[in-house]
Amino acid sequence: MAGMSGYERVYRGRPIDSRRYDENPEKYYDRDMIRPLDISSISMIPPENEPDNNIAIKKSVGIGCGLASLITENLLIHPFIVLRRQCQVNPRSTTYHLVPITLIPVIVRLHQTQGLSTLWKGIGSVLLIRGLTLAVEDFLSKVTPWPKEINSESSIKAFGQHLLLKCVSIGIVAPFYSASLVETVQSEIASEKPGILDVFRDGAIRLLEVGSKGRLIPIYALLAPHVAYGVAKYLFSLIVRGVVSRIMWLRDRHAQERTGAYSRDVVSEATIQDIELHSALISMCAADVVFYPLETVVHRLHLQGTRTIIDNLDNGRSVMPLLTGYSGAYDCYRTIISSEGTLGLYKGFGALILQFGIHFLVLKATKYILTEIGTIFKSKPKVAKTPQQIYYIES
């Protein structure tokens, strides 16, 4: 500093010799120095890049949840599909089972009279129909220019071709779907147990029955409502899934901004898996709820004239035949409204609530368990120690 070059550094009236401290680090001007306790102050230092094992754990959690959702969708919720379909196709039932609580005593009685396996009937044919649908779509996409999958960047032409592929595949599988529907609703105590491949035989027979046979509706007359139901439900599910995915993505970005950890990179793969999983579940649930009345109409048309005997879910102890005489989809809808009321279109809705309730709980439980397991193997955060402070004793 200007004007201070001629002055010496002093401490309490005595000149300061800077070298005296360096000669003996335990003394400061002949005074003993004391140090504070060696306590590490831990601070969480966010790493610039997340450790590889943490990313792998998050990815494993997403894969595990996806697998659990797939198993639940195809296996665990099948009993509720059986219950809901039996309620839908029964025009003479007095208990509509609009809420899950009314189904509990019925399930108990079915278990007592027929065994627990009665709720799993037709599961083989249902899985075969889903596999057949995927196989037909894959085959059509290879022999035609119709794309099997589309995204937000697809052109209008590609989107139209994709819908055409869906229409054709749903129409081809329709007779086999009808045979599978019979297997899922017919009572085991009043009918022979079908073989695992009988669905293809019965579907072929239904396809060849082009003429009028009693009250049986020919399969070509069922194609219009069946395909319309399948395509409309698929389109609605696609729209809901896109909207939900966008909302969840924006919510994730907003949460990052609030915590000050906004990432300029693309959303992580684990987050994408979680968004896709939840958006698929929500869209599937929304589509089933919205198109439930149309599903009731289509199922009744498929079973008309098939001489199917179903369980009477009013009490769970008896059986009853299906006797209907609808001339078409509109006549079926009008008859249900006039004889059973508007709620007649929602018979068995309580089973649908149970179905998605179980699906949601399994998904959440799987995610919780896998996350807890992942925390055991998760990388520990870096520990930073605060610099050590030095004090001295006044003499």
C-alpha cells in the first residue's frame, strides 16, 4: 500500500516476525496452539455425472415394473375379466355388480361350488388370441406397405395405412375372438372343458357358418360393430396415452426446475420407462371405461345363438342359458336400454374396478420393492470435509 513501506508489522506493540510461525507450527509467538476436534462436516456434493450403477439400478427398476405389469395384464387379472364378461352377457341378471363389494360373496360361492380354477377358465385361449393378433399384424406389415407402428413424426398417409392394418387384423381374428369369448364365460359344471387349441377349431367353424343358423349371427354381420369397437378403442387409447405422456414429461421438467437441477439433456431412460408404463396403464383404463357399453353390446352379439350356459352371478350357485334375439348392434343397444335400463350397459363394472385396482397395486408394490433393493446397491454420495480451523491460547 502506498505510504506504508517504511513501517513494520506489529502485534500488541511488538514487531511481527512472519518466520517465527513457520519454524514451529505448534507455537504462535511462543504461545501453544490448540486445534478444534477433528469433526468432518459431511456435505452432499452432487456428482457431475450420475454413477453408472445408479443408472443401471433405475433402468432395472423400470424393466422390473414393465415385466410385472405385463404379467399382471395377461395373467393375474384374468379372473376379473371372466367375472366382468359373465355379467355383461347376462340379460336376465338382477344384480348388476356396479361396485366391487357385491362381487366378493359371489367369488366366495363360486370357489365353494366349483373351485378356484373356475375363475381362470379360458385363459389359454385369451393368450392365444393376443398372440394371434400380434402375429397377423406382423405378417400384414411384412407383405404390405402398412406400418405396424407409428409415432408423432409419421405422415397422415402412414397413419391411415396403420389404421387399415388394425382393421384387417381385427377382422381376421374376429371368429377366433368369438370362440375365446365362449370359453371365458361358459360354466365349467354345465359344459365340457375345452382343449387348449379348440379355440382355432371353433373359430374356423364360426367362420364357415356364413348362413343363418337359428339365432346365431353370422361372423360377417359381426365384423362392422366388432371392428368399429376395436379401432375406436385403439384410437382413443392412443390419444390418451400421448396426452398423458406429454403431461407427465412436462411435470417431470417442472419438478427439475423447482429443485434447481434442470437437465439440458434428453429425459433419462429410467424416466422414459416410468412415463411409458404409467401412460399405458392410464390409457388402457380410460379406454375400457369409455367403451364399456359398446363392449357389452359386441359381446352379446358374439354369444347369441351359441347355446352357451353361464354361471348365475346373482347368487354364484346356479347356471343359466343365454337366450337373446337381437337383430343387430342398434337393436341390442335399444333392447338393453328399454329392458335393463342405462346401467344395464355397465353390468360387471365393479370387476373392471377390481381389475385395474389390482393392476395398480401390483405395479406400485413392485416399484417399491425394487427401489428398496436398489438403494442397497446404490452408490454413496461423495463426502467433503470442511477445512480445519486453528486457534491459539492467549498468555
